[in-house]
Amino acid sequence: MEWMLEHTYLMLLLAGAFGFLMAWGVGANDVANAMGTSVGAKALTVKQAVIIAIIFEFAGAYLAGGEVTATIRKGIIDAETFSHAPQYLIYGMMSALLAAGIWLMVASWFGWPVSTTHSIVGAIVGFAAVGLGMDAVHWDKVGSIVASWVTSPLLAGVISFALIRSVQKLVLNHDDPFERAKKVVPYYMFLVGFVISMVTMVKGLKHVGLHLTFLQSFLWALGGGAIVMAAGSMFLKRIKPDPEADKDFRFSSVERVFAVLMIFTACAMAFAHGSNDVANAVGPLAAINSVLASGGQVGAKAPMPSWILLVGAMGIVFGLAIFGARVMATVGKKITELTPSRGFAAELGAATTVVLASGTGLPISTTHTLVGAILGVGMARGIGSLNLRVISTIFTSWVVTLPAGALLSILFFYFFKGLFGA
């Protein structure tokens, strides 16, 4: 430990590089699948989605990414178990960042939308179980995360199924669906604004010191819904029906109305995601910084210097810009055919699930939730509209994520232990 304290800047440089790699993976995989619905529904081009995500993800990650973060993500292991050997926490967190970053790179290359949260959790479980013993891991927490593989996609799928059914009943099945859409869509806009405001407040703003109660968040979100509804209604007035396009596809003009909705959801979801999931990359980095800065003291919480948030935000932006298109293609085009109305139902279903999970404390993955929501939208048209081969590949990659992160982390833990000494 003495050698590390003497070479603090070298250790922080190394840890910062691994944190950047992990953030790169978050951008390439998690951010890309969050924007994939908008791209797949043709509400946004890939270039527009990348630009929106870069602006709003960076803003969310840097402005609301976390003043203080738990050193151990999701309470998987107890920080006090490292008090006798703080160097093991440094080795472990470096190993976790490197392992999760590499796995996310592999998954993004193949276009698999996997959970960045589960990647880092698997990596932390791996080094803790080997470095400290099986008793150091809170296995009940791990069990609840595994259970979320089923609960979060199922809940999001049910909500999205209900939403797309409501669109069919309230808009698409009428004699003049375009006029009907202009009357009904403002109410959907209110719902979008409300849910996205709740996501941002419940999962984002607590990081900047605004600890609102669920009721306070609810009331503020009503205001957010009203603002989005008013702004969206102004955009809708500019949209005119296109009889020529409607000859080829009856709902062409209607889908242009829903495309406006998706631009709103894309911007707000990017901000909320950036503020929340950047912790997957910068949490372990903050833990390393905290141990080195305190001379080897291990705490349950770690302060979040602005340079660490900057590393996380920059990594997310680079990962999305360079690798993001692959995962976007899988989520937006390969699972089922998306239109703006279907994409809206999927995105809102996923966001609603995130709000419900945040309010009840359920551990969920935004990736699993969004994929489940897309499946729910596809099921509304029948199982034949789903690409079952792609879905089975995605499910397999989900199951592999935890053990892959754990095994890589164990290898790197022993490597760093041998390199720097026990």
C-alpha cells in the first residue's frame, strides 16, 4: 500500500484509463440501445440520435452524475471488509472497470444490448468472492438482480403492450386517424413529459443534492408533463397531412405526429440515463480515488471530483460516436419493425418501468427494460412479427454477462496483485 501512496498519480492515471474504457462501453452499449428505438422508428437518423445523445448524455453525466456515490455499486459487498487491506479494493475496482469495459466492447462489437450495470456488478462479485471470500458478497442482492432479468422486461413489455393497444384503439382504428391523432397525441405528450420528469427527478436530481420525496417528484413531474404538452402542441400545429404519402401507407401522416413525440423522449431519456448510469463507470473510479486521497482509509461513500465525472462523460460520448451504431441497429431494427407510434410506446413503457422500480427499490437494468418493452410492442402484432433468433441471442448475452464480468475480473485481480504486490 505504501508504494501506491507514493505513486498516487500513476495509480490514478491507470484507474482513469480503465474508467474511461468502462464509460466508453456504457456509451457504445447502454446509450446506443436507449436511442435505438428512435432510430429504428425513423424518428431520428443515426447522426441526429448521436448528436442528441452526446449533448444530453454529457449534460446528464456531468451536471447530475453524482456528488457522492456508494463505493460498492448496489450494495453487493461491504466496504468495511477491505479496511484491513485497502490495496485489495484498489486492485478489485481496477479489475472490475477493466473487465466490464472489455466485456462491453465485445458485446457492442457484435451488437448485443447487454446491461452495463450487470457487467460491473458481475465484475465486483468476481474479485470480492476470490479476494476476500464468498462471505464478503451479499448473495441476496445478487439474487434480486438475477430475478430482475425476468421482472423488468416483463413489466415493461406489459406496459408497452397496453400503450400500443391504446394507440390502435384511440387513433389508428378511426376513420380520420390524422385528425384523431392531433387531438389525442397531446395527452400522450403530457404522459411522456410526466414520466420522463419522474425518471430525471427520481434517478437524476438526487445526485446534485435535490433529495425530493416521491410525492414532491410527482407534483413537479405534473408540471413537467404540462410544459411538454404545451411545447409539443405547438409543434403539432405545423404538421399537415400528406395525401400522397398516405396513399402508400394509410398512417404515414399519423406517424409523423408520433415522430414529434419521440424527439422529446429521446432528449429527456438521454439526460436521465446520463445522470444515472455514468455511476457504473465512475463509481469504482471514485472509490479508488477516495482510498488513495485518504491515505488508505476505506469509506462506504466516496466524494465525486469533477475530473472523474469528466472522464465518465467523455468516455460515454466517444463510445457512442464510434461504436454506438451497431447496438442501435439491433434494438431499433432487428427485434421487430418499429414505427414512431410503436417506438413511442416502447420508450414510454421502459421509462415508466424505471420510475416504478425507482419508487419501489427494485434493481433493474435499463437495457433489459427497453428490450422487454420492444418485445411487448411486437407482441401486439403477433409473435410472427418478432425475430426470435435475434431475441434468443440477446437473452443468451444477458445470462453470460454476469459470469463473463466475474471471470475477467478474477484474472485481472490476480494480475494486479502479482504486479503491485499483496
